Amino acid sequence: MMSVTAWTYLLVGASFLLYIVIAIRSRASSTEEFYIAGQHVPPVANGMATAADWMSAASFISMAGIISFSGYDGSVYLMGWTGGYVLLALLLAPYLRKFGKFTVPDFIGERYYSQTARLVAVICAIFVSFTYVSGQMRGVGVVFSRFLEVDVTIGVIIGMAIVFIYAVLGGMKGITYTQVAQYCVLIFAFMVPAIFISLMVAGTSIPQIGFGSNMIGTETSLLSRLDGLHEQLGFTKYTLGSGNTINLLAITIALMAGTAGLPHVIIRFYTVPSVRAARKSAGWALLFIAILYTTAPAVAVFARTNLIDTVYKDGEFQPYEQMPDWFQTWEKTELIEFDDKNGDGLIQYVGKSAVDSAGQPIANELTIDRDIMVLANPEIAELPNWVIALVAAGGLAAALSTAAGLLLVVSTSISHDLLRKWLRPDLSEKEELLAARIAAGVAVCVAGYLGINPPGFVAEVVAFAFGLAAASFFPAILMGIFMKRMNREGAISGMVVGLLFTAGYISYFRFLHPELDTAENWWWGISPKGIGTVGMCFNFTVAGIVRSFTSDPPEEVIRMVEEIRLPEMK
């Protein structure tokens, strides 16, 4: 029987080969193909590529991990990201496609008739994209360090090399069709173990039903049993939240607005032939996204239950020596750490409120990185080796697909918006294409550094990126479409204030004073992950105030906005 490592090399190698072949066959030969795939992508293919672009390592690797640890509170990621995509599809995508430019900074610069606005938008795009891409490269490192048994640094470098080939060579054209293949890989990899475990636990092949159903041979539902285990071990009841409604609402809104303002998602709607095709591709993408997002809560429950059953069996903590092979394997990655504080050899995995029979507090001895829950789940459930390797290939597909889209945003922002539209208007198409490829190459290297030295776990870093996008891009785009009197002074002021406030708040609590990053110290009770909502409000407020004291935009800009508001139906 083939080992997990052998299966991983086979499946990951085959998927990487597929991506490279697609990139070579889809090589971009013009700036239009490099930036927007020549606007010839069919709606179904674009919907699949959009889903792969949007469902990053955070969606594949970390979202179910957060839900498995946070329970009800983790649902903000489901509601925020999915709701944000609906917001994007209904409010922004058709109008931006009607505008017909290459990039979001291009829209900002033209709509607000200002090179300064364009420059601010470029800075925002690069800042948000690099914050986001660091999470993707972290995901690549996690997968490689475990399944290919190489150092995290080596794993990130391998991922960089693959992205470099199809992002620099193929541009948006190569990335689009590579992402179609990556979606097929990641969704198959996510669903197969979920279906396996659902059959094993609840006797149904539909995970969305299985995690709320009664377990085989009992009258107890899986969720009820998990609630009971949590209470026994001193954790917060799985189906109950923390009670901080304001923070949950702020995070949800920040994720929604951030999704609608993410430049690498918006640019996907420029690749289809028409406005009507953009709307169709948005619908297809929502369907493809829903497959994974409705399954994630089930995967979270399965993984959490299996983990607790491994270390706390029949109401007793289990000896470290009796742990299965996967436990020691993940320990080598330092993503699981056991510290035998009382020296009894038993793994005490407990929450803050756990007490012994005498009422004395029990110290937790097991630390688990939530990013491993999806990746380790097939091993914990003792699924076949090929399923375990398949999940590794899926995690890499999710991380690399989004990383490529983000790096293209950085590349086009520099080559098109900075060089062609500002610093070098006389740049030829050939020179612009070369500049785009060089910028993409440099961006890959920067992304690799961020992957090797990440600022946090995957979903947390991505949540920061969404907050930054919500505070900067989303208001400017929304007002640019629906407020024809919004002028450049208002938009620029709003973006600058929103971005600086949000970035400053995140930096203060996460990097400068992490010891203060607690609910008691947060402003208005809102965590750094949700502060983008406040930054967005500041953006709207400042933009409105500044606009009221400055002149209206030119008449041609007002007419342009009126035309954008009436999308073509062909």
C-alpha cells in the first residue's frame, strides 16, 4: 500500500504539472490578455475561476478550523464572506464591467478624475493584496511542511515557483484557466473526506445533513454530543456564542464589505464578453462557492468531535504513548504541542473553566493550531491514504489560486496604473507587458517572504485584509457608482482616513501591543478583525463632509456615472 507521502507526491505533482501545462498553452501575448484574458472567458468558466480565486487557503484550510474551535462565533466568516459575495455580484460587478477598464485603481482614477486618487487606490490595492497573500503563502507552507515533510521555507519557495510560472507567463489568461482546474481539485478534495466521514458517523452521504443528524446506532445528534463534550471539558458550549454581539456584527460587516471591495475578485468580472455574461458568471460563482461553504460547518464538527474523541475517550484523558501516528507526525510541524504540566503522561485537553472532582482548576496541556483541522481531519478519522493526500493537493490549489489573483492585482497596479496611466503614458504595449511580468515576478518574491514570516494564522491575516478593503475600496467604489456628485476630494480623503485608521488600529493591537489585544481594551468592544467596519464608516463620513465643502465633479464625469448605472443587457 502506498504511503501518505507517496500519494501526496503523486497527486500534488500531477496537479502542479496540470497547472503548468495550462499556463504554457494559455500564454498571454498582449496586455489585454495579460490583464483581462482578452474578455473571452465563458460565464461558467469565469464562475469557476472566480470561486477558486475567492475561496483561498482561509476558506479551505482555516475557516472550518476556526468554526471547529469557536463554534457559533465562527459563523461570522460564513455569513460575512458569502454575504459579501452577494453584495459584490448585485451592487458592483455589473456596473464595473460596464465601465470596462482593466483594474480597480483604473476605475477610481477615471471616476474621480484624479491621478492622486489613482495613486491612493494603487497603494490600497498593493497593501491589501500583500496582506492577503501572506495568508495564502502561510497556507502553502503548512501543507508542504506536513505532507511533503520539507521545511516550511522550502515549501513556500516551491509554491512561489509554481505561481511564478503561470502568473508571470500567462497573466490573467493563464491564471483564469489554471483556476478552473484548481477549483475542480480543491472542491473534490474538500468534499470527499466530508462525505466519507458523514457516512461513517451519520449514515448519509450529504455532510450538510450528517452533522446535524443522529449518530449511527444512537438517538443523540452529533451536535448535542459535541455540546456535551465541551461542557465536560470546560469549553464554551459549541452551539452558543461569546455574547459579544457588537463585535460579531462588526466582523460580519467588515468581511461583507471587504469581499465586495477586494480588487482581485472584482477584476474577474472584467474577463467576460459582456455585462450580461458578468451577471451570469456571478451566479455560477455563487453556486460553486456554496458547495464548499455549506459543507464547512460539517467538516468543523466532524474534525472537532474526532479530535476530542482521540484525546478524551470514554470520559478519560488518554496517555500520550497511546496516541496514533498522526499525532506525532503533526507534532514535528510544531502545529500541535503537548506540555505534560503535571507529569502524569495523560493529555489534558481542557477549556478555561475545567475543574477536577475537588473543584480545583485543570491546566490545559494541548495546544493545537486551528489551521491544521481540515488537513489533519482525514488522518484523525483514519481515512485512506489517498484521501489524506488529496486534501493536501486541495489546500495547495486553494492557496495558489488566490495568490495568483492577488499577485496579478499588484502587477497590473504597477504596470498599468502607475506606469502606463501616470509615469510613462508613452509606454508601448510590448514594454507595458514586460513591465507587468517583471512586477509580477517581484511581487511573487515579496509574497514568498511574507509566507515565510507570516503575521498570524491564515484566516486571521485574511480577515485583516478584508477589513482594510472594507475601509478603503468599498466606500469609494460604492459612492463612485451610486453618488454621481461625489468628487475626488471626498473620495481621496475618505480612502486615506479609512485605510490609516484601520491599519493603525490593527497594528496597535496585533503588532505593537499584542498584550492589550483583549475585549477589555478594544475600542467600543470591537476586535481588530472587525474594526474595518468602523474604518468604513469613517470613510463614508469624511468623504461626505469633504464633498459638501468642495466643488461638484465635471459634467462629463456625472454623465459617465449615469451611463454606468444603466448596464447593457447584452
